[in-house]
Amino acid sequence: MLKGFSAELQRILIILAICSLIGFFSDNYSLWMLIGCSSYIVWMLWQIRRLNQWLVRQDSQNPPEASGIWGQIFDNIYQLQRDQRLEKENLQAVIKRIQEISSSLKDGLIILDARGHLDFWNPAAHRMLALNTKDQGQSVINFIRHPKFVAYFEEGKYEEPLELPSPRFASKHLQFQITPFGKNERLIVVRDITQVHNLEKMRQDFVANVSHELRTPLTVINGYVETLADNNTIPSWNKPLQQMLQQAKRMSLLINDLLVLSKLETTEAGHNHKPINIEQLLTIIKSEAEVLSKEKNQQLTLICNNTTKPLLLPGNEKELHSAFSNLVTNAIKYTLADGKVSMLLWQDQKNVYVSVSDNGPGIEAQHIPRLTERFYRVDASRNSGTGGTGLGLAIVKHVLMRHEAELKITSEPGKGSVFMCVFPLPQ
């Protein structure tokens, strides 16, 4: 660039020198200086016109021939154009590659702008939700109008995916996972989970049907075993009959728990919800559990840190009774004789807390994440001593999920356990 400026400066000096000499000999210095400057300005305007014509023309890529600073200007602009074309080609190649990858995915991909409007989607999303080119720029809520999706979308808590019936096909089920990125933009991954949903439905139906079918014959067997045990006159049959009766009752408890769990999984949440006096409910559960705790000479206490007014929480009383009762019963079963079991109720500005703690043997940390799984046992040998079904905490988990609550478990071997239910206060 400095070389171009030097050449242009030389050109100006040469023009001024020639005009000065002609003006000096013709005795009209000003006129020739004006002619010289005007000629230079006309030449500059001509170069600007050439530059403009070259930039306007789309058919020509080669710059006009020029010398001095204008030659460098043409060359620099031409180089910038080449760099821009290369960058554009690279970006187009990347975009094309991304489009090819997204088109090959079976899962739907939807990109939303900062306003929540449709910006891009792949063919799978088009098939699942019937999105068309004319829909670009519209709100995603116009196409997925399910109240649960609207609440999920607007709440902004995207840690867990949302499962819904397909808005296009009644026989399909879809899973929506939203991930924020960029400047308030969002990526929605839509997955067809119809097969998984159907398998889960088959499992639920199978468990429910088998449990119902087993209940009647088991009731008959249990009744006859009780009759035989009550009227037995052969001493050697006393022990077998008592074991049969004990196992029949255990199977009845197992079937009842399976039916409860099946009902929790298959019925819509929010059924029969009404304001419940939690303190009164816990008092009832305490009185029911005292029979079992007294057999082991345990101390069962209930503390309610809410002295101003009754603590009311919307929910299903029968379901909450089952959840809290399972926690208290488990604490009593797994706590040794002369132990302590405490029930505590309190609240803060955001949540209501119900905790059940004991000073039993405790649970090792690696087992805690799996405690709410069906039939999971920390120690298989403990089952014979407690007589549990292995479904109590699974029932607790499902009840809390239906009340938008969560179960927090803390335990330390040799120091006992704390099972805390956290209920968000209604807004």
C-alpha cells in the first residue's frame, strides 16, 4: 500500500510540475494549475466509476487493469472477494454436511429462535409433527398444543424429557427433550417411543391382570389353610401349617402392593386431590404403627413444627397415607428392638417436608440410588427377617411423583437413615 501511495504521489508531482512549466512559459500559471487539478480529479472519478462497474457486474471476476494505488485497491478487493467466496463455500459445505447428518437421523430435530419460533427442522420432525416450509417463523406451541408441553416449554426446567401422545398420530407416543443454547435459542429432540411405551403398557397390564387373577385363588387357599390350622389335631402339622399360612399372607401382601403400584402407574395423576391436613394424617399413621413398634419396644415419636395454623397440602389422601405408612413401617421393621423412630413435619417458604428417621443399621451409599427400584434388596438375607414385599419404596416414589414431590434419602451405616419427602408449596 505504501508503494502505491508513493507512485500516486509521484504522479501528482509530475502533473503539477508539467502544469507549472506550461503556465510559466505561457504566462497563465493559474489556468494551467486548474487544468492539471481538474484532469487529475477526472481521472480519479474515472477510476471510481471503473471500480463501481466492476463491483456491480456479477459476470466478471477479474479486476480492471490499473496502476498505482488504484491497482492495489483493485487487487486487495479482488483478494477479499476470493477469501469471502472460499469462506462461503466452506460454510455451505459445513451446512450441507449438517443437513445430511440431520436428515439421516430417525429422531426429530427442531431449532427455535429466541422467541420460541420455528427456525429449522429435519425430515424426521416433519414426519412426526407435519411441519411445512410455510410454518417457519411460527411459534412451536401452535403445533404442539398439549397443556403439558406448553407448561414444560414455558417453565424452562428441561432436566427431564416429556412424554406425550403424538399430536399427529393417535397411536404413537413421542418424547420431547429441550436443550437451551446460544442466545436464548432452544433445540428440541423429538423421539418416537411408541414401542417402548407399548412394552411398558403391556408390562403394566400383565402385572395388573396377573395380580387380579392370583388374588381369588390365593384367598381361597389362605382361607382353607387358616381353617386347617385352627382345627388341626395332629401336632406334627402345626409348624407346616403355620409356615403355609405365613407365606400365603406374604403373597397376599405382595399382590396388594402390586395392585397399588399398578394403579399408581396407570391412573392419571391429580385424581381426587383435595386439601389434606398433613399433621392429622401423620397422627393417624402414628397410631396405626404403634402396634408394630410396641412389639419391638421401640420409641415412636411425631413432631410437627407448625404451631400457627393447620398445614394443608393438596393431594390424594389415600395415596399419601400409603406412602407415609410405608416409610414408617419400613423404619420400624429395619430398626432393632428398643430403637427410635421419629416422624417430623415442617415447612419453609417453598416446600413442605415430611421425614421419617431411625437409628437402625443404616444403608451403604452405593445402595441408596437403587432403593426405590422394585424388589431391590440391600441384603437378601434381611428379607426373611422383615417379611417385606420389596415394593414399599417403589410405591412411595410413584406417589411422590404424582404429587410433584421428591424423596431424599440420607443414611450412614451404624447410625440410621432419614427418608425425607419434599412437597413444593402451591404457587
